[in-house]
Amino acid sequence: MVGIYSYGAYIPRYRIKVPEIARVWGANADDITRGLGVFEKSVPCLDEDTATIAVEAARAALRRREIDPEAIGAIYVGSESHPYAVKPTACTVGEAIGATPNMTAADYEFACKAGTAGIQTCMGLVRSGMIPLGIAIGADVAQGAPGDALEYTAAAGGAAFVISEGDTIADINQTCSYTTDTPDFWRREGQSYPRHGGRFTGDPGYFKHVQGAARLMFDQMGTSPEDYDYAVFHQPNAKFPQRVAKALGFTEEQIKPGLVVPRLGNTYSGSSMIGLAATLDLARPGDRIFVTSFGSGAGSDAFDITVTDAIASGAFDRTAAPTVEELLRDPIYLDYALYAKHKGKIVMQR
């Protein structure tokens, strides 16, 4: 069975509270926090970007389990904010973690589901026998224009998953996708900030695709929400995943462990993957996890996952890297001016 061999996450320690952003733009902080269900978001340090976040997440995954660098046959990094328009982030990650040059590597872009698309690619390569191990990463330093609605949630963070066949800590029983050409969110080449299609963002964007992929998975596996212990959905805010979970028949208890967006914000390509990491942080053998990502433009990837006995074995050390909960603790709060400096919204003229 192809599945997750190890995993790791990384979240910058800096934060800004949503009311601080609202204060600068004269918005009603209570209305915004109540409407989004988000109270603060992560902010990258001055020397952090998608590449450094991806490296830290991958290193965390490698610390939890002994992995031969020569066995890594592929690295895929999904992001909306790669440091370079022309130069792959994945090569930097491979070099930083000590992988050998005998591998394939590439950067993926599909809005917020680029990381889960990387998992699917690694699954195919591993299952075909072309590679023994593959690493899929979803990481972003999410962008939002000053004063735009996106600025209240666009955050920084990422997660990495090592995919293998056999001796996995979690088997991926099935994956499927639901994809259409829906222009709900985009950023053209050369533009600093993305734009969103307003009324298209919820429906026919997020809800149509998440439910489409989820119901396709139910049909393929002959399952229903009651068959799963946990569920994770893409988290652009706290309201959307709660609403779609309820519509599909999942309970608040099933999604609570992976619903990290209120204290983290929307990490775009890292969103559903960090939610899955947070769920695996407390999962036990036999637990079944339902995951559905979403990427604007638009599409969703769904996964049916069963946690194995290996997660509690001596070969896998969950304590060797920080859990998502630990990464969310002890934040350093910034005011809007320092936040703008960290995000490159203001720069010193020389």
C-alpha cells in the first residue's frame, strides 16, 4: 500500500492579530473576526520565504524517521509564492536536505492545492516502481494586497510528506480529484498581488469543488462521513471548512483537530496539508482520515487515509520534530508597520 512514510511542518513564529490590520484600515475588527473565524495569522521573518519554509518542513519529516537520502527519487514543491518565476524551489530543497542528484524535481502551481497534487504525483511514481520515496511539500508566503480582504488571512507556513510503499505510518487507500475552469482567484505574471472573483469564491468555487471531490470519494470507496474519525478541508478561513463539513455530514469533533486556521491564517498550498499534519500529530493506529484540498481556478483533491501501527512503532519518532500545536505556541506579535516590513510591503530606498 502506498502511503505516508513520514511528515513534518513548519510555521514562522511571528504573528499579527486581525484587529491590528483592521485598525489600520478603519474596519470593524469584531465583524471581520466574526465573519472569518480567524483571530491572527503567521508572518514570515525577514529572511524567510517559500524555499526556507519548505526546507524546514522537509527536515522535520526526515528527523522523525531514518531515511536514506539516496532513496529520495522525487521532490515536488507546491506554492503560489515561489521565490523565483524561473528557477525551481524543489532543487534548493533537495540540496538542503542532502538528497542525491539522482532524482526528479519540479515546482507545482495550482493555487492552494499544488501540494496535494504533489502527493498524488509521488504516489504514482512510487506505485509504478520508478522511485522508492518521494517528497511532496505545500508551502506558501501568501500574498494579499494592503487593505484587501485577503490581507486578513494570507499567512505563511508549510508541510512536507514523504510518500513510500510499505511500512507507512498511514496508508492512502484512495485519491481522486474534481476540476473545472472556474476563475474565482488569479494573479497574472508581473502582478504583486492576486485578485479574486468575489461571488465566485464560495460558489461555484470552494463549495462546488470540495463537495464534488468528497462525494466522488464516497462513491468510489462506498463510505460515508460516519466511517471516518477525522476530516480535514482546505481552510481559507474558519467558516468555509465548517460549513462544507456540515453539508457533507461531518461533525465538529471530526474536523476540530485539523482546523488550525483561527490561530494560523490561510497558508494557501500548506493549508490542508498542515491540517493533516495536525491531525496525524494525535492520530492512533486504525484511525481513518478524510482529506479534501481546494485550489482556486479551480479543483479539489480528496484522500482516504488509514493510520497504521507504524505510527506508534520505534521506527517513527513523532517527538523528534515539533507538532503543529507546538509550532503555534509562543508567538511574537508584530504591529502593522513591522508586519508590512516583514512582508516586503514597504522597503528602504537606497
